[in-house]
Amino acid sequence: MAAVNRVFAAQLAGLPVFGPDGESIGKVRDLVAGLRLDQQAPRVLGLVVELATRRRVFVPMLRVTSIEPNAVTLATGSVNMRQFHRRPNEVLVLGQLADARAELGGVRVTVADAAMEPTRTRDWVLAKLAVRERSSRLGLGRRRSSLQVVPWTEVSGLSLGDLTEQPQGAGQLLMLFDTMRAVDIAATLRDLPVKRRHEVADAMDDERLADVIEEMPEDDQKDLLGYLAEERAADILEAMNPDDAADLLAELTPADQSRLLELMEPEESEPVRRLLAYSSDTAGGLMTPEPVVLSPDATVAEALARIRNPELPAALATMVFVCRPPQATPTGRYVGCVHFQRLLREPPADLVASAVDTDLPALRPGATLTEVTRYFAAYNLACGPVVDAGDHLIGAVTVDDVLDHLLPEGWRETGLHDVRSADPMKSEEWERA
């Protein structure tokens, strides 16, 4: 391994990982350390690396040949490709040590980061901690205490029991999350103990937490929603996309479902209630009630401005629906749709009515998942209209909604491919013992 004297965990987070031939493998998401019963510095066992398929695997430190400011390189050899699971004696440095409360010479401190250093035996240990003094005096004008880098052996209160029982903040972890997408944050939370997961959820703002919950498996969604106070749970549901909120509510008991819907604002709960009326494996259950809808007298420039919205999901941005007033679903009479590529070819001042595709058939809300899948394949679409018997647009199905229901149950935990090494880890196994 290249000569490196000290590496802080926060510096490693997000670094790309490359194989011996320069092939891209994934990104570093955390460090795994084995806590000791004494006060000696814990050994760093390896890295949690997220592959391109979203699967998170454990890579032993002996497989790491170099750590540079912009990348980590691995040596030749087999690595166990099974999904990473934390063992009882292990701790995630960023996920669990960051924000932990401890004591330094009788002074209460909070851990901001941890640094690993190499030993003469080629091992790596968490030799140093970056800590900040905690104070209950939060008067106006008081400056935040400065960081100190101190030896691990001088800090107390970081045993596995302490980390399991004591309350923690989540400031450092949220700073790390600022650079991550919601789907990556969801994967990180799944690796954390339930207590830590709940602490992070408490510290997140509603919009961010809603985005993260949308990317979680159903069981984890229900766990987090059940942990939150009912008022905040209702706020989170309001911040979610209506189709995702409906899918989550459909997994709850009728009593819990009804109570949360009553706590939601009426204008937020109404589209969710409409979606809950349909079976989850039909076009009505799959659709979102918030597609891009314009009146026939809107201009092409207006349509392009709407689909440029960075918060609009990519699949929804591929099609604009033209309807008579009102434009909110269920709309007035459905006129047709305009594909975004057609919009790019039309003069900006022209009306969208002149570019409407009236030949594309619409889905009915009762269309089965099989029928919806064939529809998307037959017409090469990323988004399709759902129109009721009265010719009102009530929503749109996107290709990601279809894929989410076609993929095997639990695909979010295992990644897109069930990748396994031909030669499962042998010599590496003892490195985590």
C-alpha cells in the first residue's frame, strides 16, 4: 500500500474505488471497525463499497493497495460479493461513531470524525478521533467549540454498549448526506442499527426524509413511519409523491391508514385517497396524479419551461398532456399528448394544440400490470396517460412505476443484479473475526 500516515473517514466517503487494472468498481460508503473490550484503538477491518448495481459489499483492508486523495485502489484477488451485513462486534465509523457522545479528561465531547493509521503489521487502527466539546450553554453569540484531534485511548464512552444505548445527534452524518442522492442515503440507513436510523430520521427535514423513504423497501418504510409521531408521519406523507404515499399507506392497517389520512391536509390527502381506490397492480394504482398538464392555448415555450423543472422526474418530463380546464386531475376533457421531442422541433411561439398526438391510445385505470407493460413496449414510451370513462385525465403511469412492480420483491436490498463471486471469500473471512 502506498505510504499514508493518516486518513480521516470523512475524506474516504464517496471516493471512487478502482481495481488493479484501473476498472471502476464502486464508491466507498463507510469503514468497518472491530471494537475492543479494552481502551486500545480498534482495528479497521475493511471498507463498505457500493457497487454500480447499488449492492454494498465488504472489502478487507488487506485488499487495499493504495489510498489517494481522489481514489482507492484494490489488489488482485477475490472479494465476497454478498450483501454487506454488520456483525454484532463491528461498528460503522461514519454511520455510528460520527456524532457519538464521549468524554475527554472529564469534559463532554462529540465525535466529529475518526482517523485510521497503519501499523507495522500492515493493519490499520482508528488511532485518532476529531472531537468537539459539548456545552449546554447555547447563549447568543457563543462560538462553536473548535475541533481537537486526540488519541483514541484518551477518549472514554465509546464501547459498543455506549453506542447502542446513548442518544446521538446526526449533524456529521447529515453533512455527508448533503452530497448523496436519496437512493444512496436509503442504502446507508439500511446498514445502520435501528436506534441510529431513527436518530437520523429525527434530524432530517421532512422533504429530505420523504425522498429517502420513497427509496426504501416496504418493511423499512413501515418501520420509520411507525416510529415517527403521527403528526410528523402525516407531514412526511404529504411531502412524498402521491403514488408513493398511497403505496405506503396501502401496507398499513385500515385504522392506521384512516388516521394518517385524516391528519393530512385535505388537498394533499385527496389524490392519495383516489389512488387507494385502485388495486396496486392496475394502471390506476401505478399512476401518479401529478403529470404535466396544459391547456390547448398554451405555447410550446410554456410546455418546455414546465418540463425543464429540475424537480420533475425524468420519465414525467418526456410527455405533456393537453386537456380542457381544469388542469388539475381529474381534468376536463382529455385532448391528447405532446412528446417532448416534438416540442423541441416546434417554434416556441406556436400553440401546443398544433403538436398534439391524438392517435396514441390512453390507458384505462383498470388496465392490469401485464396490459400496461405491453402498452409501454408496443409504443416505446417512458410515460403514458390514464383516462377514465368520462374522458378525463386522472394521471400518468411512468416506466419506473412499471419496473418497480416487475422486479422481484426485495430488489432494493440486493441491487439490480444478484452478483456473486465464482470463488466466495475464503482467506478474507478471518479478517472480520
